[in-house]
Amino acid sequence: MVTISLCMIVKNEERILARCLDSLKGLMDEIIIVDTGSTDETKRIAAAYTDQIYDFVWTGDFSEARNFAFSKAKMEYIYSADADEALDAENRAAFRRMKEVLLSEIEIVQMYYVNQLSNGTIYNYDKELRPKLFRRNRTFRWQGAIHEQIGITPVIYDSEICIQHLPEENHKDRDLAAFARIVEAGEPLDKRLHNIYAKELFISGEEKDFLAARAFFQDSCKDGSRGEEELMEAACVAAKAARIAGDAADFFKYAMKAVVSEGCAEICCELGAFYMERKDYDEAVVWLYNAAYETESILDIHSGGDLPLRGLAKCYQELGNEEQAAVYARLAAEWKPAQDV
């Protein structure tokens, strides 16, 4: 049976930390808690489960804190958890069975995060595989009978274990403020973070968040090092920010960048919203229909579902077509996002 270190970073988690740790009881061989500045009873609660509690001065960098926690681990594998997670009885049993039979060559075990759509963060699926268990010391091996090379692709196992994600609040204000600080400091965002920033804006952002991000995504549209997906994301954010700002010329400048590059549901929704604001409901219907039925969403799954359907219902109501309005209102109410990925 493999041994596992639980590594967590926490701050002011007194309401939920015990729930998380109780759900992992008996599965972990050591528990490492890194506190980043709690002012409540978090550390006292943690002390009932482990004596490995470390203080870490918060730098604004989650990776630094997690790397510090990982550096304290001594077991074969590291399980990374947040305080707002929990395993139910069925999945605790599945975790125990996996621990008993896990092959040593497996370097990463992925598990399902479930209950993802409840708090409107960056998730477009209610059930999503995420890497959760990591081999602490990786073994490098030569591969290939000729032109040999070191194998660097990790051996990943996709388990059926489901982790309940039970956040008490939406962290979008914290996350978007962090992105704004990074951008203001002139630090680059790689492809993954560029995507997450754009997603979080479309899923949870308020008008002020789009306006704060406007210049960054305008610059992204001119960045020759960005790939096609990133340029589409940037155009969507820049167009919506321009619409919010009432800058019609800038809105069409960026909207058309997205339209000529195959288009997406987000930009069709934005064009629909633009014409609805001008009470041109016939034109809005064209774009909202395209959002719902002719294009795919790239940032917010609702942009290709209930969002344009609700817009179509409103447009037809304004046009005096109550029958069509009722049809689209019903379709919007019945729409459900995909459950997993």
C-alpha cells in the first residue's frame, strides 16, 4: 500500500476545515497544514489532526504557498486538498481501495471535482477531472531503442473518485483583483492564465471588472505571440468592455475580429446585446439565434444556452410575438449545461 501526505494551504477556514479533514480521516499517512495568515480558530482546529502546522507569509502567489507545503511532505505521494472539499462515504471507500492497489509507476491520479456550477467561478462543467494525487519523487527513465530520450510525460491515472467541491462563497472578487494586480505590474499571462482570466470575466465578472481588463485584452489582440484561441478570447473581452463603455467603434473593431475567425457564442451574444440596447430587436434576434444554435461557447457555456434563449424571449416579446417569446422562455428554463468533461 502506498503512503500519502496530505498538503493544504489554509486561511480563516474555521467553519469548514474539520469537515474536510474528517472526510479524509484514515486515508492519509501525514497531514501538513500551511497557514497563510489566519485570524480565526483555523490553526487550533488543525492542531486536533496534526502537529505539522507551518506559518507562511502570504506573498500573493498560491504556487509559492503550495510548493512550500509540498516541500514538507515525506510520503510516497502527495494529496493536494482545499478546505472546501470533502469525500463522502462512497468515495472514501473508493479512495482506500485505490490506495491499496495503486501501481508505483503511476505519477498523477486525477479525480472528479463535482458540484462545480454552484458558485459561478471559472467552471463550465459540473463534473471535471483534476489532478489531485502526485508522486513525490519522480523516477526518470530512458526510452527508445534508438535516438533514446528521457521520458518526461507523466503516467496519469483517471480515477472515478468524486470530490465534493463545497465553497461557501464565490472567490471571483479575490481572483479578478489578483489578475488586475498582475496585469498592472506588467507581468505576462501564459495561455492557461489568459484563458482563466477571460473565463472568469465572462462567467462572474461585473462591468467594472471588464473595464479594468479592457486595456490588457486590447493589447492581447495585437500580441503576435498569442495563438488563435487566445486572440479570440481577447477579442471577446475587448468587445464586451467596449460595449459597456459605450464605444461603438471599438466594439465593432473587436467584435469583427472574432466574427471573421469562425465566431463564437460569446461574441454573438454581445452583438445581440448591442442591438437590444438600441431596441433593434429584429437584428438582435439574428445574433442571439446564432449564439444559441450556430456557434459554440469558448468561455462561458451559458453563452451558447440559456443566455441567448432568454434574450430571444425578450426580443420576441418586444416585437409583440408572444407565442415565440413563450417558446424561447420555456427553452431557456429547460436548458441544462453539460455535466462533465
